Amino acid sequence: MEGKLPGSERRRAERIKVNITVAYQIEKPISIKMLVGEEEVEATIVDISEGGLAILTKHDLPLATLLMVEFMLIRTERETSFKYYESVKIKGEVKSSIILSEDKYRLGVAFKGLDEESKFKISAFVTKGNIPKGPDITYGEA
């Protein structure tokens, strides 16, 4: 399996390469939260799929660490070609951690408990390269 990263054979969804700034905070365990701190940590998303993402960060986080991640995806209006950004804020769990250099790590993060709106945005971005104007999502009974 030359050229593949560990765990890539387990992936259920196709990933696309990106270069997107992400901010994350440690949710659990408390010991890692205390070590890294309460503030948001800036990192870079290097690939994304409907099931998760890979980020480059300066922190070596242990497997099963729970994160809150927030990033922006591009949305283009077809009629005007106007581009704007959609914020996505979701929970994730560290599934892999690979050391790249002394202070750079590649974390594989699986999404946890995606709501329908975030699922739509990520799916559209991964499959079409941008987020089209989607259906109005209604929660509960009308």
C-alpha cells in the first residue's frame, strides 16, 4: 500500500484535498484540555470528506480526544457568481495522529453527531467543490 496513510483503507467516504484554516477547542479529556488550554487553536485542514477531516496542528493529541472544530466553506450563487462563506461548527473525535516533524502533527478527525444542515454543507462541498443554495431545512413538524 505504497503512498497511503495508515488507516486510509478504513475510510468509507472519498476525501478531497483542501487548504482551509480551522479553529478547534479540546472538549475532552480534561487533562488534554488543561494541557492545551481553553482558547481556540488554529490549524489547517488538508483534506475533508463527508465523514471527517485531516488537520495539521502543532499539538499531538491522543486518540479519542473530543474536539469542537469550526471552519468556513465557500458557497457560490449561480445567478450572480457571488462567493461567500458558510460557517461549519461541529464535534469531532481524533482517530489518528501522525508526527510529521518536531512540532507538526497530522490528525485524522471523525465527525460526531452532524446535524442535517452541516451534513448538507459538507456533502455538497466535497462532491461539488462548493455549497449550492440548498433546500430550506425544517426541523420538527410543520
